[in-house]
Amino acid sequence: MQDFDYDDISSALERMGIAADGAECHGAVSATACMNGEGGFQLWFESYLEEMQDALNEGDALAKETADLMQALYRKVCHQLQNGEFDFDLLLPDDDVDLEIRTNAMAHWCQGFLMGLRYSGVTDFKSFTGELGEIIDDITEISQVSVGQLEYSEEEEKSYSELVEYLRAGVMLFRETLNSQMNESNQSIH
């Protein structure tokens, strides 16, 4: 499966004139994949990249290339979330990038995740209860992080790494819990 990095996705979005970075895009993909599985690509694409539709309809080669890249990204996220191997990772800048930039990207990732939930029909985040509610509350809080003048320190670096790992594990737990609840609902209907 194709590997993606933050810069590749950010550059593809920028070439299409889309005001988002790779982190936000990946967050939106991740939430939509959690809620809708593999069948959610079109919903996500039409919601998140609606300004690309005209270019695609006109046969724009760059738009087609970008759409193909986004579809491959979506498929990979679905695979990572479904395979049970815990290989899902957030699409963020590399660790050698300034901590302030990485922290902003992490906040953008969280904002994207919340957008993806909205695209999937979630109108009230309080509708998630228990562990799901806690995860959404934390993602909402992290999405509001504003970075002032961060100075590199081992403690701040460690905190950042812990938050990224928490989000990674939280999204996998979110998807697993959501699937369990959906399966229970389907079984109780029969």
C-alpha cells in the first residue's frame, strides 16, 4: 500500500488551491472512515473537497491526480483502522520539524477529525457517551490549542509525543467502540 506523508498531501492540496494542510485532511479522512468505513469516500470527498468537483468535471488532469491520491489515502486509512494491527498513525510533520509547527498540525488534525464527524452526519458531539464522549471531548480540546512562543524542551517534546500517541490510540478505540455499538444495535434488531 502506498505511503503518504504530511508534505505530499499538503502540497497536493495547495496545488489545487485548497486551504488545508495534510494533517487536517487526514483528520477528516480518519473520522469519516471511522463513521462510514470504505463506503464513505465519496461523502468525504464531496464534503471536504467540494471546490475540486468543477475541476474534475471539466477533466482537469491535476484534479484527477489529486482525487486519485485522496482516494488512495482514504483506502489506506480504512485499511489501517480495520486490520487490527495497530498501524494507524496520524499524518503529521516529521519529528525534525519545529515543535510549534508540529503542535499546530496536531490541532489541525483534530479540527479535521471533528469536520469529518460533521460530514458523517454528527450534529451534536454530546451524542457520544462513555469512552467515545471522552475521546471526542479530548479531541475538541486539543483542536483549540494555540501555540504561542513554544521553546523546545524535552518536557514539551515528550508532552507532544504523548498527545500524538493518545490521539492515535483514541481513534482506534473510537472506531472499535463505534463498530461494537453498531454490531450490538444490528443484532438487537434481528
